[in-house]
Amino acid sequence: MNPFYITGVLFFAFYCIGQTEPTNPSINVDSENILVHCKKTCAQVHEIKYTWVIKNFSAYDKYTQREFLSPKIRALTTDRIELDLRLHPNGWTGSFIEDVRFNIFTSSESIVKEVLADCDVSIINHNKEVLLNKHLNSIICVPVRKDRWIENDLTLCSNDDFFQRHLLQNDTLTMLFHIKCFLKPSANDVSLQPKIPTPDTVIVKNNLSENFESMLNNPEFADVVFITNGGNFSAHKLILAARSPVFAGMFRRKDTKNGKNKKIRINEANMDEEVLHAMLKYIYTGKCDNFEKLADKLFVAAAKYGLDGLRKICEEELCESLSVDNAVRLLAFAEKHHADKLKSRVKEVIANGLLAS
């Protein structure tokens, strides 16, 4: 069979996998945004327009007052949504070098406790001229939780800009909010309910991921073997190269040891057989097991082999596992491996723990 045909078929198959790593910088398939878009198009939309005026802003005490809380705001088209707005002039942790941030929460009286929302927020002067504008997509609004960091903590501007660029007019801060809330349809809204297949409906299962996992577990057509202290793992150079630019460069260099030989020895301290198998499964299927147990080691492996999607998943898992008990260890990990999001979350947890003590 023509080898170019086989190559084309495999590349097309990887194009169809939902979590394939983009190899062309001009093409960026964001499966999370696609999912959010689908949620929005299948939901009811309720708009809220609200003007928040905070007078006598100079009376604000930077040392004691950490936030401003708005009155309850509601959508005119439904009584199921009630929101709170919170403004943090010195950031969530209360330190004086952070950005100005704000949050949108569902209030404790809101019937719907979780709302997906888009938000336009502007700061205006007394002539209604816009001094600053932000547009934020796909905010998850939930009730405030004091036992952990705020997941929808959103940056408005820098602290210096807020206090020095004349955003405060006549000692008054005026903010305009235009919020679109997306709700799942109610049970009696038939038009937006998923259709139940009839007996004549043909349902085709997309088992591409399972097919590629079977390839990983079958060494019959493999052309490279990874060797660890705990075992050997067969794989396919074409698949590895399609998913990882690091593997692609490794196999492209025909004059190197890894390019010539079928066997590759893995000597990294963080890459034992369990981590290697989990990484290979992600490469082949876009899925991974044991995230809770292996997130830190997989993060390091993903960074080494250019698997940005796996790296982001592992960082999210580490953020989810954050607590006061492991914050110091994870801060050292984040500093060493340049995990900026994790580092930011750890600092918030540490600061909140110190403020609460």
C-alpha cells in the first residue's frame, strides 16, 4: 500500500480526535470554547443592565475594607436569577500591589445557583464617556464560598491605573454592567429538549479513541520502543510526531541515536513506567487516568514533550487539589516548573490562610 496514503489517513484521524494537540500555529481548535458555545446556543438568554454608583470613594479605607458589595440585581425576564457584584480595589488577597478585580456571584436567595454568563463592564465619567471597558466570556457564577479561592476572580485593571488614571470622577465610581445569563431550558420547554431517538434512528458510535488505544496496546505495527526500569512500551513514531513537536524533532534528526534506533531509554526521575504509560495514553486517545495521583509528574512530562493540552489539564488538577496543608509544596513546584496559574492560586490560598488566622 502507498505509504503516503497511510500517512494521510492517520493525520486525518488525528484531526478528528477532539483533544488533538494543534501542530499548525495558525490553526487553534479550542474544544472547551466549542462546548461552551453549544451550551449557550441550547439555553435561554436573560439580560441584566445595571449601573453601579459608588460615592465618596475617598472614604474607602485600604487597610480595613477589602471589597464593595453591590445591591442584589435581577433579570427582568425571569425571577430565577439574582446576582451579587463585588469589587476588590486591592485584589482578592488585600495586598496593595495587586490588580483591581471584581466577581459576579449568584446570591444566596437566587433560585438558580449556577449561571453561565457573558459580561460587558465599563467605567464611565459624569458625561457618560467610557474610560475603561472589559468584555468577559463564559463566566461561571456560583454562590460565594469562603473555604477556598474565588474561581471567577476577574481582573478589571491595574491598581495604579485605577487610582491614578482619573477613573474616579468627583470622588464617584460609576460602572455599567451588561450581563447575559444563559440558563438550561426548563422541563416543560419542549422546543429546547434533546430529541429521543425513534426505533428507526441509526446511532453511530464514534470509537476512534478506542481504536487508537488498541493500537497503543498492540505492538504488532509499532516502530519504536520506550524502555524504563519497570517495563517496555511500544509506540508509533508517526503518531508521536503528530502529537508532540518534541518527538517530531527527535525522529526527524536521522543522524541522532533516537532517530536511528528503534529503542529509546527513558532515564528521567519523574518518568517512571506509570507516568510514561499515562502520557502515551493521552497522546493516543486524548484521555488519561490517575490525574489525582500523577498530576505533578505528568505536568513535568507534558512540559518536556510539548503537550500543552495535557500540561493545562494537570495544572487545573493541581489547582483543584490545593489546600493550606500542601500550599507551600505546590508553590515550590510552581516556581520550579513555571506553572503561573498554579502559583497565583497558591499565593491566594496562603494569603487567605494568613488573614483567617
